Amino acid sequence: MTKTMARGSIDVASHERHPYDERDEGPDLLEIHVVERFVGDIEADGSVRFLQARRKDGSAALCGLERVDGTLAGRRGSFVLQDEATRDGDTVRGRWWVVPGSATGELEGLRGEGGFEAESGHGATWTLEYWFEE
């Protein structure tokens, strides 16, 4: 199995937050929907929904699922990334991995893991070390 490192950035097209369980004590729970564009070794559109537990100091824990639709290494298709992240101030840092069996088209068999760093609601930088199952 040959692994390849992909890198790039993300441009955010839209970022919407919707609280669904706010409390006087303990963290508030929010759903965040982001539409974005991957640039770099992945050229694709992405749509992600995060669930966030936001503490009163603004720090948070997040998890999410994102469908990525475009090209990677000249191959066209889509795949799903599963994310987990933390937010400290406006900085979000996380890791992600390709959900096994989620890739379609010429990307079928794609596997990988990586990470990202973003300013909340703005762009991000990312990495994805990937390979294809045989």
C-alpha cells in the first residue's frame, strides 16, 4: 500500500450556527452547517454538519461528517470525512479520516486520515494522507 500526502486550503462559502439546547449551566449544544471549497491537492466542494458542545468561555468540542465531491489526484468522485475537533478562542484544530466504504466513482476504495486548522467561520489549511484499498 502506497500512501500519499495531500495538502491544501479551504475557502468557506457559508457558515450557519443553530443552537438546539442552551443551558444556564454547562455547555450549550449547537449544530453548525458549513459549505466550503477545497483547494490544492483536492479540488472539490464540501458540505459539513458539525455538532458542537460550546462552553461558557467559548471553547468547544466538535464532531462532524462532511461529503467531499470533486477530484483527488486526477480521480473524480466523492467521499465522506468524519471529523473531531476542539475550539480554543477562534481557532479550530482537528483530525479527520475517510469513512471506509464511502468513496464513489474513480475514488472508490479511498482511505486516509489527516487534520486541519481553521479560524472559526473562515478558511482552513488541511492535510490528508491517503491510499486506495486493493
